[in-house]
Amino acid sequence: MAPKMTKNQMRRAKKKEQKKAAQETPTAEADGHKDPEVKVEETDATELTETTKPIEEPKKVDEDPLEADLTGFNISEDDPNFAMFKDIMDRFGVTAEEDQAAKDADIGDKGEVFFDEDDEIPDEDEEADKEPKLSKKKRKERDKLSVAELKALVKKPELVDWTDTSASDPRLLVHIKSYRNVVPVPNHWSLKREYLSSKRGVEKPPFSLPKFIQETGIAEMRDAVLEKQDGASLKQKQRERVQPKMGKLDIDYQKLFTTRERNTRRIYDICALES
């Protein structure tokens, strides 16, 4: 019994067989040497076949490929499966009436075309010129409310003044004025002349003490002390600031107290009677 061949032995035997087969077959160089006349005849034959090929007509493109596919597709209405999908097909199906309605709608969407009638086309500048441009002042006067209209719009018409109509928001202004504890605007804000300009030349008299205080003689004592301070030197004034002296005025405080109590009561009684 012959021994079993290994893998390497089998591979070598296969390579030897391939070499023998290559030697028996003709090489590619021997096959490549052909007569030039045969080559020319072959090229002429190929050219003739190319020229004599019939010209293929262009395929006709159907207008709607979907319709062409559907025409050859027939479904029997007796099929129970067709009854299940009939509602769906009816919903997605397009009838001729719907096609016509869609075309009419497309025609309506298109704008009007002018042919050789440029004179009749309205110009934007001309349209703008026709509308009169109002100034800001005239526009305010046009939109301004009257006093009667403003009184009719608000809840408290008694608070409306003749100047409230010229405000930017008259209704809001009157609404703010109607709140409690709102400080009103002074009346002199709309006057052309300045406040208290009429009293500019009037001299205000100096303050004078009441008569019952003047009778005590305190004013004369105070004037004497002020005169003495004016005559003092700078050194004496600085010393008085650092070490002030008290009791400069010899005043009878009991007399001042009695006059104050007596006269202030009289003043209170007069005020009570007047009120």
C-alpha cells in the first residue's frame, strides 16, 4: 500500500502539472504574430458593421408614466382584497373634474399681464404724490381730543383742565390726577412770566418783635452786646470762641415768663374767636 502524501508533496505535484500544461499550450507571443492582411480585413468588417447598424428611434416618453403603469394594471372588483382598499384608492384618486378645477385655480393666481400699455400702469411715485403728507404738528392737531370728548371718556370729568387735551396721553393724565394724595401741579406753570416776578421791586420790611416783647427791653440789651462784639479785636473774638462767657444780658426771667404767659394766652383766645 502506497504511503499517504503530505500537503507539501501534493502542492509540488500540482505545480509540476501546471508547468507541463503551460509548455504544451502555445505562448502568447506565437499567437500575436498574425498576417497584416487579416488584420486589415477584420478592421474593414468592423467598420462596415458599425455603419450598417440601424438607427435606433428615440423612445417615446409618455406624458404621465404613472398613468401608463396603471393602465396595464387591472384589478377585479370581485376580489375581497380590493374591497378593503377601495376607500383608500378612491381617496387618492384624481378625477377629471378636480384636474380642471386645479387648472382654473392656477389661472386665477397668475397676475395680470400688460402688453404695450405702459402708460396705464400706475406708478408708485404718483400714488405717493396723491396722498398729502401731513406735518407732525398738523397730525397732532388732527388727533387731538376736545375738552368735551375727554370729559366724556374719563370717570371724573370735574378734574379735566383745558390744557389736559394737549398731553401725549390725556386719559392717563386725568386718571393719575384722580388718585388720592396726589400733589397737583402749581397753577403758575403755564404763565409766561416768571414766578413772583411782579413782586421783584417790592422791599420786604425786616422782622420786628411783638410789642409785649419789646416792652421788656431785651432788644436794647442785645444791640448793646452786638456793638461791644463789633469793637472787640480779633484776639478777643478768638478767646471768646474758646472760652465763652455767660450772663452777658441782665434779664429778669420772671418778667419775661409773665409777659409770655399773659400775652400768648391772649393770642390763643383771639385765634379761637376768629376761627
